[in-house]
Amino acid sequence: MNARSEINLAGIYPPISTPFTDRGEIAFDHLSANLSRWNEWPLDGYVVGGSNGEFVSQSFEERVAVVKAVREEMSFNHLLIAGAGMHSTRETVDLAQAMAAVGADAVLIVTPSYYKSKMDLRALRGHYYAVADASPVPVLLYNVPANTGVDMPARTILELAQHANIIGIKDSSGDLAKMGSVVDAAPQGFQVLAGSGSFFLPALAIGAVGLIAALVNLAAGDLARIHMLFRDGQLGDARKLQLKLIETNSAVTSRFGVAGLKAALDLLGFYGGPVRSPLQSLEADEREELQNILVRAGLLSEND
């Protein structure tokens, strides 16, 4: 059976943060506690080991251990998508296979980027086809040029989409014209997911099926409602809700980054905790501004 017919990616997925202790160790107890709350939210699954999970600051073994721990805590009605991208094809294959072995339903493969000027169609085709050939579970492309400096053009995405085991893409570029071109020309069943909460509604309008974004960690209810309102044709209400969330989305992505997401989780009663060096946690004034942003978005009470 074609992998695209086996997994429906429609819905919203938080790329969860990885909790660390003050000494920089993975805090599996806090991970479990966070998941117990997220499991009650209107989520369709989890992305583990993405950019917001600080995967670049973890070892191969740590990345696999976190995915294994999440699999043990989550409902099997939810999808588990594991980040398995590495700079080398060989290591990416190894990690994708390891993630599948501990329960991942699919793997998210970020563009290799150290030799970014050489990551042309031929290089990316060779990389992704090799990974997709060897992966026991379906593969999602991950295009995040703000972090990698590599922005896959529509032509490259469409070429990669020809592989039967490459079932979709998380596109964080914000290039809606490119996303629309991919939706229009990709093989049947290839699924596009928006990679930022700031353009979720516009992405749905051009054919995206869902969302993988930092904002889902904080505002799953509102984002699920945008999805529902869109499906029901209530575009005015969906637009109002989308606009309300843009400031918060920017705060936990481009403005404050992973440290902002973790601070926001702390403010909302989850465990965010410290980031791993070289990232730095927010200063007191930044946390205060973040708190004000969450209040304006209706995610936090002024008295909290």
C-alpha cells in the first residue's frame, strides 16, 4: 500500500520542547507531566525532536530516548512524528530507522545545510531518496530556511514528492505562492503542512491540510478552532482568531525563539525550563513583555 494512503496528516501538531534540568540533563519527569496535559488538548499528534525540541543540541541517543519516552506517554490515536534529520545521509538513515524502532509513525527530515551552497536539486534528491528508500516509516520534508539557509524551491519539492514514501512537507518559509504551487502540482496524497501559526489560515486557504508550529504548544484550542471554522466556511471568525494570535506566534518564534516558547510554557503552568547552551534563557524584562503578550492574546489572565 502506498504510504500516502496510510497516514492522514490533517490537523494540528505541537513541535514540543525538550525539558532540561538546571544542569542540562533531559527532565523526563517534566516531559511526562507536560504530556499528561497536552494529551487533554485537541491535538492530532506530536512532533518530537524538531527545531523547538533543540535537536541540534542533543546527541543521537538523547534524541531517540525522548521519542521513546513520548511514545510511552501518548495515545496511540495520535500520530508521533520524529525529527530525524542529520547533516549526513548515512546518519539520517540510521536515525530514521532508530526512530521507527521506538514507535515513530513518520520521520521529519530537515534539509542538510552545512554545505548549503551545494544543496541543489541533485544533492537533495540523492539525500531524500536514500532516506525514503531506507526508512521503515513515511518521510516528511522539512523546509525551514530561517534556520538552515536552504530554501527548497517548488521544483525540488515536487521532484522529491514523486517518491512514494515521501508523504508531505512542513514548510516554514512563509512563501504561500510556492506552497500553492506545490499543492497544485504534487502527486495525489502529498500533504502540505504550514510551519508557522502566523499563516495557518492563509495556508489552509490554498490547500494545506494542517499545522506544525511552536504556537500549538500554547494555543491548541484556538488553532483547532481556526481549522474548524475554516472547514465550516466561517472565514470571518477564523480571520479574527488568526489575527489575534500573530503577535504571540512571533514572540515564540522570530522574536524570542525557543527560550520564549519555554518561558511561555512556564507562564502557562507547564514546565518549560532552561534552554541548552549556546541558547540563553530570557531576561526578566523579556519575560515580563512575553507575559503581557500572552495576556493580550487571551492565553493568560492578568492575575496569573
